[in-house]
Amino acid sequence: MSRMKIVDDSKLARDGMAYKRAPKIIHVYNKKRIGSIGDTVLLAVKGQKQKAIIVGCKNYNRKGGIPNFDTNNCVLVDDQNTPLGSRVTVPIPASLRSHPNCTKLIALATNFV
């Protein structure tokens, strides 16, 4: 279970980051069960379960064009992959433009890496 930093401006994100425990990954929705950029995960935020999309990972990426980040970042989404917030506060990788789940997320982002 990895700790994440929620980088949107929704109310649950602000309260979850100020809470005494950091949000943690409960489940990764892919075949490998290891999360990477663009994967959908289930988070435990302030005692609630919430879906999120990973927009930044600390792990080393062997693929070219995918940047490494100094924190694990994610954006909260609902069941239709619509972001709960109206703004993303960190730059997100440009490689997310090719992911089918992230089209609404790309529309909110202003900075790309």
C-alpha cells in the first residue's frame, strides 16, 4: 500500500491531505497489480473509499518519454472517470494524452511535462 498525494482542488482532496493519515492505495485496477502513470486505483481517503487516476510516480520508468516525479500524485475521479475537482495543481505527463480514461483529466490540466 503506497501513500499518495492528491493534487486536485476537490473538498475531499483538501480534507484528505490535511487529515492525520495520508491517502493510501487499496487496489490497482490492472492485470499486473502494480500502479503506474495513467492507471486507475482505489484509495482510502479519510476513512472513505474513492477512485483515483495516478498522474505521477516515483518509480523509475524504463520507457522513454515518461518522466519521474519526486512524489506519488493522483487525481480523484468518480465512476465515469470524471474528475471531482475543477483544477489540477501540478504538471502532468504529456503521455496521458493517449490514455482513453484521461480525456476529461487532460481538459483540466494547464501544465504538461
